[in-house]
Amino acid sequence: MTDTIALTGIVATTPRHLVTSSGLAITSFRLACRQRRFDRSKNSWVDADTNWYTVSSFRQLAQNVEQSVRKGEHVLVTGRLRIRDWENQDRSGTSVEVEADAVGHNLSWGTTSLVRSAPPASAEQPGAEQPGAEQPSGDQPGADRHDGDPYGAAQPSAGQPAAAWPSTDMETRPA
């Protein structure tokens, strides 16, 4: 069975990162999704069952998860659900796994800042500068280019916080 699922929960284990001999990055962790319900007799919210998932991510997402996500953090995960029955010598059971398409922090619990990942060195990107190509006019190299951005904004360099460049009206508003 393969279905798309969206989950909110708490990272229950330290994310485990590995790179296969073929160079494939994989990061996985256990996600605890606690159900809450309103108990009318107590007139309060109570914890109900906790569902457990093994979340696996691959390639660039795996590297980003390894650098960004820690045990105990509240996260959102979307991906493909896989339910598997298993058996070994002593017992049998069912595992519920999610192959993640996206992982991010749940901003209901705090704030976070995006730092853009560097593209793979071998990847040719549309609109990428070619050696010897003229720079468009403007204060920033590439300031007038859209580079596939649907909002027409130039993108920050890899490793630079996305919120820090380019500046927006929101950054100058009083707190």
C-alpha cells in the first residue's frame, strides 16, 4: 500500500544518517504522533494513543534533515506511507514507514530560519551563469533575473539565510 500522508509529531530518536557505497544519502528517525481528544467529563484535553512512524529521507532532503532536525523537535512530514507486515524467529508485527517528500519544523512551537542548500556541483541549472557571460545591471549580480523564481526575486547564495537577502518591507517593520 502506498498513499500520501501528512503528519505532525515529535522526533523521538536522534536522526540516523548514512551514505551508501553508491553515494546515496539516507537519514531516518522515529516520529511520535500523539492524538489528543477533548474529554467532556473532565472538560479538558487528554492524550490518547500515540502512533509511531519510521521516517526515511533520501538525497538532498536526507542531508538537510541530518543538519536541521534534532530529537525532541516538533516537525511536519509529508510523504508516501508504506505499511509492512514482518516476521522473525521470535515474533511478528507491522511496521509503518514514511518515505518523506518534505520535512520541516512545526512553527506552532517556535521559529526557524532557512539556509539554502548548495546545488550539486555537477547539476546544470536553467539560468545559471556561464563563464564569461555578462552580468545584468543592478546592485546585486543577477538582480534583474528571475531564474525560475515565480515571484521574480533573486535567490540568496548557498549557506546564506534566506530571510537575510534580499531585504523586504517586513524586515524593516517595527517589532
